Amino acid sequence: MDLKPLERILLDAKSIAVVGLSRDPSKDSQSVAAYLQEHGYKIIPVNPSSDEILGEKVFHSVSEIKEPVDIVDIFRPSEECGQIVKEAVKLRPKMVWLQLGIESGEAKKIAERSGIVFVQNKCIRTEHRRLAGL
């Protein structure tokens, strides 16, 4: 299978920081993160008001993360994404992903200037299912 860089990064990634991961199991952020965990990814939750979600230690901001991150997956309002991506580029992820319904020209410019693959307005779970043939 001949994969595009985006697809290769998604399939090869080991760790995904999920910014805006909710404690609420009915929220998309939690069901998507749980799906990613079930498919072998290490989830790194980011939520300023939690200490543990899905059995993982929660970081209160992206800038607190000190471990390797392959993908930064963002579940926050579009207007917050520029600042989040400014913090995220310091982690040197391979990709920044804005979930379905989230778009930010500012975040896109910041990521691309840093040589980071940028995706917006797509669901990472949907794309993973498609690529994995699930």
C-alpha cells in the first residue's frame, strides 16, 4: 500500500497527546482517546482540571509534557488552537491534528512553519479506521 505522509505518520505513531481530553465518557474526546488506546497508542491526556483520565496521568498544559509525542490531537475551540500549537511545536511532534469541526489558519501556519504535518476538521478515529481497514 502506497501511503501519503499523513497516513504513514498516523499508522507509525506511538504516542498521542490528546488536548482537551474530557473526564466525561459521553464526550467524543474520551471515546476517541479510548479507541486510540485500544489500538496500541500511548495516550497523553491534557486537561487543566483532571489528574487521571483513562488510567493515564494528566498534564495540565501541553508545555508540561516532557515525554516524546508523535501526534498532538486537539479537542478545543478553534480560537484556542494557535496558542496550543505554539506550545506543541516545542515537543517536535510529527503531526498536529485538529478534530472534526475545528479549524485554525493561525495553528496551520505555526505548524507548517515548524515543518509539522497539519490536519484540521477531520476525526483521527475515522481516519485510523479507514487506514486500518476496520
